Amino acid sequence: MTAPAPAPATALRAGRGTLTLYASGSVGMGVWVTVPGLLLLYFLTDVLGIPPTPAGLTLLLPKTVDIIVHPLLGSRSDREARRLGHRRRMMRAGVLLGVAMVAMFSVPPGLTGGPAALWVGCWFTVGNVLFAGFQVPYLTTPSDLRVGYHERTRVFMFRMVLLTSGLLGAGVAAPALAAAGGRGDYARMAALLAVVMAVSAVVALVGVRRLTDACGFRVPDERAGRSATADLRVAWRDRDFRALVLSYLFTGTTTHLFLAALPYVTAYLFDDPRLTALFMGLFLAPALFAGPVWTTWSRRWGKQRGLLLAQGVFAAGSLALLPGASLDGGLGVVVTAGVVMVMGVAFAGLQLFAFSMVPDAVAAAGSSKAGAYTGIWTATEATGTAIGPYLYSAVLALGGFVSSTAAEPIAQSGTALGALLVGFTVVPAALMAVALWFQRRYTLDGAG
């Protein structure tokens, strides 16, 4: 197996400043990915008092819209790129994403139970559509550039570092800002982070323009974007891309299950919700230095070997959390913290390699339908963000977990606590093993 042939203009290389501007868009994306993934299920069950099963459905059902919307936006993005010579028009939706964030966590005081879940679910849907409008053309940009195999990895390395900054900032700040646990605390948290999201989107619009000016722009051919169904068919028939997509579906499901489970682990197993911010910091901070290390790895041994290694480490780390989370007192916290840091290094590799392999698949296929490929990819990512929390809510429901409100906490049974722990450890390990199995079918890189 050999690496994909480089693009014709491999000498083109963007400056650090240009890449930083482009990658700044990932800060706001990181906020939107982290905050609902980390806190929304807990907000529904332990602040609004909604039982685990309907709470999980509140997160899952809005994502079914994404499965349809993302591929459609991918084809539309190709049409706009052919007509306008750029993809920035759709990205303007990202400026409004913060409005949906604030509304989602600002449930009117009179709403409880089903109506409260409906409010959250509707605004979650609105936010996901706005996010898709920004994300699809934004992530398609590296596939549009007239650069080669390693330069695409470099572009995604910058993106990953800034994405990690958004994930880290939101992952630490959001639990801290909402630590008091009241509805008003969650609303204030969302309002503060919404400002960050809006600024990030505006800066990214400038960055995308400068990046395409510096590295060229591949205008899709006349066939691209004419039929969303035809575009999807072409992308899905690509064996390597299909393997990558299926692998990332299980990878994304695993990582978002981990995020959704973390507040429950800190609140019910360690009896200290403040540890959520600490563990999130330990999980995400390693990516700030691990990104360049993984990039160096890919130049020497290839992205495929790096991704397989990262998946294996994350699966092993999930199982290693079992004894740490079972220990009492400070020892359990220390053991868990150490394992979480190692998993954070693996998480950096999962993000960098998987995302940078998408434009490699587009280039290897000789396809001009980059938007269609990205639409499928982002729909897959969105599906994983929904299935992960939903699976965890299902595990909680099977264990007899009882929902509560911030004002009336409830002690959980031993069975519920056991389910909470299994969902945090064994289930993610099994899911990541499936992801690794699919990833081994990818053949565009030199890892057999």
C-alpha cells in the first residue's frame, strides 16, 4: 500500500498566521461540541428532572435531522463553490450559533418534564443546523487547497490545536460556571461562551479567504452538486472513505459517550462535581503538545498506523478507568486522572489523523465532490455525538438510575451506580474495538 499521490502544487504552503486565522474557527466549534456533549444530558436529568430515556431521546432525535441536512449542505456547498469560487457564504450561519446555545440552556421557569425537554430539543435542532452550515464548508476547505499529502496534515494540525483550545476552554469553564447547578447558572454559562463562538466564526471567515488565496482553490467541476443523491452514491462507493466513515462513527460515539458520562462519574462515584472541570482539563490539555508529536509520527510511519495506535490506547484506557473509578478517596482520583491524561493523548491522535485522512481519500479518488464527502463525514460525526450520550442514558435507565432536580438530589441504588461505571469503562472499550476493526480496512496509507 502506498500513500496517496500528492496534489500537483505540493510546493504551496500557508503561513502560520494564515493557518491560525483559519483554525480559529475551530474554537467556536469546540465549544458547541463540548458543552452539549458534556453537560446537556446531565442538565436534563439532574437539573430539569427528566428521566434518562426521554433525556437521551432529546439528544438523539435532533441529530436525525443532521443525517439529512449535512449531505444536502455538502452538495449545496459544491454548487456555491462552483458558482462563487468560494464556500464562505454558508459559513455565516456560524455567527448565530451562540443564540441557539443560550436559548437551549435558558429553559423558561414554568417548563418542566416533557415541555422542558421539547424546548431543549427544538433549540438543539436549530443549533445543529446552524453548526452544519458553518462546519461543512469549513471542513471542506483543506480538500479544496492545491496542496499535497503532508501539507494537509499540517493544516489539520493547526486546526486540531485550536479545536483543542476550544474543547479545553469550554470543558473546564462550562462545568465551573455551572457548578452551582441552578437553571440560571447554566444560562449564564451559555451566554458567556456564546460570545466566544461568535468571535470565532467571524475570524474564521477571514482565515478561510486568506488560506484559499495562499494555497489556491479547486473549483468543483460541472458534475458536483447537481444531485445530492448522486453525490452521496459516489462518495459511499469509495471503499477507503467508507471504511474511514464507519470507523469514525464508532470513534465519535465512544468519545462522546465518555464526555456525557464524566459528570455522572464525578458526582456519584467521586462525590465531587468539581472534578468534572479537572478531568476535562487533564483529558484535553495533552492535545496541545500531542498534536505536533502525532504530526511527526505521521511523516515517519503514516497516518493509518497512528490512528490504529490511538484507537488501541483509548480502548485500553477505558478499561483502565475501571479500577480507578472503583477506588475510594484520593487514590481513585489520582489513578483516574493519570489514565484520563493518557486517553487525552490518544484523543488528539483520533482527531488529527481521522480528519486529515478525509481530503486524502478525496484526492486519491480524483473526486471533485469534496463537499459531498465532507457532508457525509460531518453527518457521521453528528450521529456519533448523539448516539454516545443516548447509549449512556440507556445504560443508566437499565441500571435503574433515578433523575432529580438541582434542588432535590436523590441517592442512587447500587445497581444504578454499577451501570454508571460500566457505561463509563466497558462500553467505550467495546465501541472503540469496533472502530479499530473498521479502520484496518482502510488502504490508502502504509499501515497493514
